[in-house]
Amino acid sequence: MDRVANTLSEDGWRIALHVYEPSGEKARRHPVVLCHGLAANHMAFDTHADTSLARHLASRGYLALAVDLRGHGHSERPTPRGERRFGWSFDDYLLYDVPAAIAYAKRLSGAAAVHWIGHSMGGLLAYAHLARGGSRDFRSVTAVGSSLDYSGAKSGFHTLVPLRGLLDRIPFVPIGLLGRVMGSLVGRVETPFQRFNVWSSNVDPDHWRQISHRGFHAVSPPVMAQLASAMQAGGLRSRDGSTAYVDGLAGATAPVLAIAGDRDAQCPPDAAERTLAALGSPRRQLRVFGRGHGHGEHYGHFDLVMGRRAKTEVFPCIDTWVDAADGT
């Protein structure tokens, strides 16, 4: 990483972007914005130099920017008594943080559009932006372990839906604390938290320990409440329930690559495929990674972007997709 830049969202939150300046012989035309998933931060794309998608893209000539959404990483955090408090939803990420990140990347690069690579919820945000008519902002989209509709899929998130009633009673969901506690057990016992997030044999224990300790944050309850709608028929809806984002995908035109892991406990391949099929984009593709698909190991959720084999198996697929859309 070369530096941390900051920009303001329209509603006044300071949003951090980790900037990786391009190197290598080939000059690329459009920047790449990388967006993390639920409770996570930029570390998903830069845990270690050996498995860093952000550094990999920069070494291939792309200006890469890994965003921290509000309340995450180096972005502005809520405080118990300050002006910034928990209470934001998925729609606040969508309506404020995503446009702020895209606008900053455009200003910095001078390009008219960006490549968006979203992991988990970061991919959902890209889909929802497309559903709202945002195709012009995207030169390409890569959605990793992402779906707007998990209603018919065997996602582990279904087991959490009965806990939704608790969200009105707590100030935040302590996933950051859970990650730190579970991180202390990495290498000693495989916890449910670890199985939910990775296929253990496909991640370096030290790298996963780092993410567990520093790569998770507390989640605003309305974010969880809104994402719970993705478990229901029709998929993810706006906070007020008036809009099903899947319905808007037919008007999308940006190229979309969906990447799925064969052992992903959060977003199985059939869930990723369902959202991809709803797109109107003329160029769209699903790639599934795992032993049954010609790869050397099974893939869980996080290992698609930071696993032992991601650099040699997943990253080249992303390279081909982004390069083709970039026109370089």
C-alpha cells in the first residue's frame, strides 16, 4: 500500500481508501475499486504480500483502491456519545459510501468508470448499484461470493435469521470481538466461525489469524436486519421494503463476472448463479472454484480472495476479465 486517502460521503462520513499505485510496464485505462464484505475491511484484499489482490493488480498496471466502508478499518468510526453512531443500514453503504468511493477513484485517475471487485457484501453493493441504474460507473464488475437472493440456497446465514429479533435490542453486533476471540484459537481448533468463513486447508493459518484479529468490526444492527431480507423469496430489499434489488438487474449493461467457491458456507454456487441469471448484461459469466472444477483445493468464502491458491487459480481469472473490459 502506498497511502491512505480520505473522502467524504454525501452525508458527511469520512471514508478511507487504501491506494496502491500502478507499477509494471503496461498502463491501464481504468482504476480498480475493491470493496470488502460484511463486518470486514480492506485486509480481505491485502492480508499479506503473497496473497494480496490489491498489490497484484497494482503490479499489473492498475491503480487499485481498497475502500473501508463507514465504521470499518480506517474510515470514520461510531462512538457512544459522538455525532457518529451505529444505526446505518446496507442502503447507507449503497447510497453514500459506494458513490463516494467511485467518485474519488474517478477523480484520482481521470477515468470515466471503474472496475469494481466486491467480496461478499461488496459484491451485493455492486449488484444493487447496477439495479439502481449505475452501469455507467462500472467498466466491469467482479462479484466474489455474492448473491442478492439466498432464499433457495443452503447458506449458513439461514441459521441466523431466527436471531433477527435481537437486533432491535442491541447497539451493535460484536463480530469484531468474536473474530478476535476466535482468532486466538486458529491453529489449535477449527471453530464454527472459521468453517463459516474459510476452507481451512486452503488458507495460511497466520494469514487467517491476522484477519480474525484485525479484519473484522462491529456491525450496525440495521445492516444485518436488511441483509436478512436476502434470505426470503425475492431477495434483498431496500430498507423500507419497497424495492427488491433483483428486479432492477434486467436493466444492467456492465460486464459481470461472478466467482463462487465449491465449499462456501455463506454463498454457495447456486446462489451466485441465480443473481447472475437475473442480469441484463450481455457479458456475464460464472466461475466456480474447487476440486471438482479443475482446481487443487476446495474453496470457502474468504479464501477466494486470500487463500493459499488464490493467486495462482483465482487471480488469473480476474485478470482476464478485467483486462478484457479495460481494453488494454
